[in-house]
Amino acid sequence: MDTFRFCAFVILFFPMSFCFAQNAGENVLLNILQQHPEQFDSILNKREHYRLQIVFTQIDRDENNQPRLISYSLDTGKYFYYCASMIKLLEAPLAIEKINTVKNSPISIYDSMIVSGDPCGDQNEAAYRKRGNFSTPAQLIKEMMLVSNNHAFNPLYDFLGQHYFNQRAHQLGYSSAVICNRFAGCDTFQNRIGSTVLFYDRENGNMKYLQEASFNRERPVVCNMNTVVGKGFLNGKNIDPPKDFVYNNYISLGDLHHLVINLTFPQLQQQKMDLSNAEYAFMRKYMGMYPRESVSPVYDVAQYPDNKLKFFLSLTDSIHAPKNIRVFNKVGLAYGFVTDCSYFVDTLNKVEFFLSCSMYVNEDEILNDGIYECEQTAFPFFRNLCNAIYQNELARPRKNKPLFDTWDFKDSAF
């Protein structure tokens, strides 16, 4: 019996996942990796060192174009990893959903929003004010999805509030989620405080809604895994003890993989988020756009080539992906942890699949020194992995080819 920890499960028209062990010869993911030992063996043979986790979901369509999903995984949930910016993928739809719950003074993601007060000693508010006097949730979500803007996360963190953020994530089935902190220099107590949030009508400037400041009276839940990473943490010129991520945001790779599936195929879920079809489409739009397609703000394509924040995407001599390729995704990159959760689509050859991967590349085991092996190790592995999956799916017989939605990637200012 192969020693890899693999799992296969089927997702049909319900949110439950049934997981059962497979023989190595029966596991599609393992078979694909074994066909390319020159690309994968050096990582797979040290997968604990790299904290490697992979989830791959095949998609078959029925005669009505409804998807049937079969997933395969490698060591998913076995190792702690720092999810970093991946938590933004959970925050964005929950913020839209909470906006929809405001009934007495209806607001929308296109209203102006102000966060008043700063529990983090002006650090968070100063960064927020640089955006101008007003900003919309739509713009914040767009920037989180397109370029993973950290400062865009913080106002919506205040709007959700730490307690609600955790509670709603768990209600929706993302039980691993632990939301502890902003992307700002706040301590644990400060992160329990939610600032006052105000919404304004953009046409007449009148205030439409005020949400009072909040405080999470419950001690934040923490991840139940070993969250100590590395041999040391660089603090200025000093090497401090290893970093403990216990009070950092966390969500398992498996939950993130299912979140991407849920945002792509919400019709498969019994317990859906309170989002309209248009709001699901909004999320998918900015998960799938390339930064060069944005008109507000405008991003330099040299700084943001199409694969900058789409780690599975291979580019040859061009900085642009082929027109038939779309990757709807979110990535995380921090302290040597590299993560991507994606829905990959080839509209020309009618290929689609879900793929998520996380690995840790930090050979010196010193965090915060900026010395990580992303370019040398992680990014080539991610692109080889996606290409191997793609080639397999390209050749795999399927009774019904997918009929894709007509996606709108035309951008506008909010």
C-alpha cells in the first residue's frame, strides 16, 4: 500500500463530502503525479518538509450541463499552514451577505463607506484614509481579488466584526475558520474591537446607515494544530524565537477549496450564502479578471503580469495568458507559505477543473528574513502541477462538454 495519504470523495447535489481511502492505482491525482517523476518526486519525497497539500476536483457535466464533482487530495489538513491573504476570499462574500441583511436602511456594495476610529493606534486608519474620504465595499472586494490589497481587507473586517465573522463562517460549514486579526499592527485585544462603520449615499452624500462600534466579548477561537513554525523570527537585527501563528487568521485548504466550488456552482449547495445571482457573478468576475483589465485603478502590466497572482498559470514569452484561459482564484503568499485555490477553465478546448495547493518553502527556517524559495521551488511546482492536471483533463473522455457562462470582464469605476 502506498504511504501517501490520499482521499477521494464525491460532491453531487448536496454540500456533504464523503471521504474514503483509495488504492494508489485508483487515485487519479497520484497517477498523474507519478507520470512526471522528474517534476514532482523531489517535492513529494519531502512533502512533510514542504507541508505540501493538494486538492484536485474533476468535473463531469450531465445532459443538462449540471456538474458532478469527484475530488482527490494529498495530505489535506495534515499540516498547519499560514493562509495569509486566502482569508480575503471568505471575507468578501460574507461582507456582501451582511450588507444584504440591513433592512431598515437598505445599503449596497456600491455605497460609500467610512470606518471611524482606529483601535490600532492610527496605523489602520491612516492607511485607510489614503484611499480618499470615501470608498465602496465593491471597490475593496475588487482590489482584494485582483491584487490582494491588504488595506482593503481591514474596513470590511470592521464591518463584519470578529464575532460575526467567525460565527457566520461556521454556520456556512467552514468550521476550520479562525478569524483573529486585521492586516495591521493590532494586538490581540485591539483586533477584538470593531470600529464604527458608516454608509453614505454617493449621489447626495446623506448618511444611510450607521453601525456602532463592536467588541467580541468571547475569547477568539484558535487553531487546534501546532502553530509554531520555523527556527526563529527575524526582528530587526535580532533572531527571536520561532513564530507562533496561534493568533493569526486560519482556514483549512479543504474549506477554501470548497468555498471556490461554492462560489462557482452555488446551485449545488443546500445552505447557500444570502447572495443574489448577480452578486455571485460579481465575485466570480473579480476572481477571474487579470489586473491589466482593471480601469480603476489601472495596474502596470509589467508589474502585474497575468500569472503574478495566479500561481498555476504558465506563461511563455508573453505576459498575457491565452484568450481561452481563465483562472478564477485567490492566492496567499507570506512567510514562505504559498497557496492558490483555483477554478481553471479553457473555453476553447472545453476543459475545467478545481485545483488547490499549499506548500512551505523556507530552507533556512527563519521567518521574516525575506529569503524564501518561491521562484526556485514553489512557483515551478505549482505550474507543473496545473499543467499535468490540464493535460490529463484535455485527454480524458467526457460524455458531455461543458457549456460555460458568458463572463463579463468589462471593468468600471465604483
